[in-house]
Amino acid sequence: MPYWCFCRPRALVRRLRQLALGAGCFVLCDATALARDFFVNPATGTDSANGLAAAAAGPDGPVKTIARGLKLAGPGDTVHLAPVVFKESATFHNRSGEPGRPLVLDGHGATLDGSEPLHPADWQETAPGLYRNDHLLKADDFVLLRWFFSFDGRISHMGRCSKGTRAPFKKPEDLQPGEWTFSAAGHAFYVRIAPGQKLADARIAAPLRANGVGFGGTCQHIVVRHLTATHVHNDGFNIHGTTRDLLFEDIRAIECGDDGFSAHEDCEVRVAGFTATGNATGICSINDSVSDNDQVFIKDCIGHDLFFPECGRHTVRNSRILSSAEHAITVAGRPKEHTGATLVLDNVWVQRASGSNAVSVLAGGTLAATNVTLLGLDLQVSGTATLQNAIIAGQPQPKINISTGAVWHAENNLYDASTLQSGKTLYTRKTFADYQRASAQDAHSRWAGAGEHNATPSTRGADESRLPVAP
């Protein structure tokens, strides 16, 4: 065989592969050399091209859709997206790379936008500024709990989300400009705009796609990086089925109807760099899923920032949460089935931005927290919790409640709290020593004076130098 069959330069490999495919023959090459690059550009591409060049015209140019790019790719290949907005989801179903040769989707900063503008012709004006559509989509409870409209770029959930507040739908006649509702009687959506404004000028969009990036079936050895998912009615990144060796790097979920990132069933995932803003939930993983999350930044969520309600083991490291959600962190389980979720927090900063948020470890759930800083957040434990080298402080001063029957291990913590209740006994700063003797916990912990946590050395609490900053 000629020596050039073993060359590694990608341009030569592409040409050899084209020649081999065109001649109907098979060229033996080094496994690494078979790695190919496919390019996707919705503006300049065509799905009849081979996708092997980013800018070339004709058969060697980029493909138009992510679906086509992923279909062409295999183990060791990389699908490159143009750094633009795609009106498309990226879906992996029974797709895999190989150990050491992952299938890679590189967004290069691209955005997957799940919304579409309203078409005025599909809407009937039933009163001045009030419009009705009874065939927008087949809406069921799953969709309706996650639904929203955006009015001139501003998201309106109408006080509803699947894992938090669920305000009743307003009557159509009670809507104000910039609001919407749903009528089950007519299976119709209604939107209200300002009097005298035309619907075409109101810039209203609906989240017609479910997920930004979705996985199903059996998927292994896949990398997704440098990609934003936004304005879908379900999850930004939705992982189902059976997965192993899935890595997500530098991803973002912005204003999604449900979770920013969610792993289900028998899925194992790693996340290295994730920003979640304005979603119903930042991260929610359930069933037997296993997740490792590093460098996470979450803010402006509605229902939960972190939610692990069933089972599985999950780790969040070197992360920052600015909580305005109803619930900052919830770890729970299924006590009757003797299963529960385990959450490990390592070097995590969580601060109340607004609301009356809490960190809750419910029956069946397990929290193991080391070097965490919780500011302005109540801590409620009825499951199992281990707290070491932590700071619990902030304004308003938090309340700590360890329920009767909870399993509580605590050591070397700094408390600047309002009260600490263990079982039926309430303790304060003045009676902290009584709590230490009665519980046999927190032997080297201290109850600080007001604001003292701000001057505490980094041996307690999160090391801010290792945390992500606000984007």
C-alpha cells in the first residue's frame, strides 16, 4: 500500500475518503486519520452537499441542517455549527462514538432557538387587542405547565411552571397587554396587545420546539460544546434513555420553559461549564441518572435552582447560584421505596437574590456539602445531611431546622443565623454550646456575630476564586 494512505492531515484524509466512496472501494487508514469535520450553516448550506468544507459552494460545501450534519457523522467526527441562530433542535437517538473517538457537536457559540413568531393570519381578533388561536398546537397538561410567550423579547410565564408556582389561567377578558392565557373549553390560546397595535408589530413568539438538545435510546461517547439552547417549552438539554460518557462543555440554557439541563432514566453525564438563566429550573435530574457538574452558574430561575427529587447521585462543584427561585436547592427521595437522591456540593456559593428561598433535604434525600457558602437561605433537613467547613449566614438571617428523625452530621462550620432548631428544641447564639453538647455535632463550629462571616478565612465556605462569574 502506498505510504500516503497512512498520512494524517485532515484535508488529505477528506479527499481520500471522497475518492474511496466515489470508487466504491475501501481505503485502510489509521483510526485517528478517519476523523472528519462536517460543517453546518443554515444560510449558505444545502443538505445535498457532503458538508466537508465550511465555505465551499456546491457538493463540497456545508450542509443546511444540524440533523443532516449529525446523520453524516460517526465516531471520531466533529460537526461544526456556524456561530449563528438555528431554528432547529439537535437530536441524538441511538447515536454513539467510540472510546477515545467521541462524536462531537461543536456549536462555536451557536444558539438553538425553539421559538417562532406568531403568524397574524392564524389569529382571530375577538375584542380590541385580544386575539385567539385554537390550533396553535395540541396542548396537554405537560405542555401547558411549561408554556410561555415572549412579547417583544420579554418572557411571560403568567406565574406558572411545572416545578413551582401554578397560578390559574386568567379569563381572556381579564388579560392586560403583554399577557396570555389558555381556555380549556375552546382549547384556545389568547394574547393581549396594546390597543391600536397590530399583531404583526407586537413581536410575539411562541416556543414551538420542545428541547434544544435532546438524547434518546442508547448513546455513548458524545461531546456537545459551545452551544446555547433558548426559548424551548421543555428543556434546554434533555437527556433520556441509556447514556455513558456524555460530556457537555461550555453550554448555556436561557429562558427555557422547564429545565436548563435534565438527565433521566439510566443516564450518566458530565457537565463542565454551564450557565442557566431565566429557566423554570436550573438543573433537574431524576430516576437513576448520575451527573457530575463543574463550573455551573445559575440565576433568575422560577421554581428550583437545583432539583434532585428521586434517586441517583449528583455532584455540583465550583459553582455559583444567585437564587430568586421558589426553592434554591431540593434533594428528595422515595422513602417507601427506600430510594433517594444524593447530592454532593463541593465549593459552592448560593445566595438569595430575592424571595424566601431554602435549601431543603427532604425525607429519603441525602446532602453532603463541603466548603459551601449559603447566604440568606434557610436550611431545612428531614433526610440525611452532612455539612463541613460551611458558612450559613447572610440577610435575612437564615433559620436552620433539623427535624426529628433526620440524620445530621456537622463539623467546623460558621453560623450567623437567626435560630437553629434540632427536633423540638430551639437554639440561638447564646445557647449554641447547649446544642453542641446535646447533639454531639459541630464540636469545632462557631456561631458568629453579625457580619463576622465576611472576614472568615477561606478554610470555611466557598473559595470564590474558583467560582464562575456572572456572564
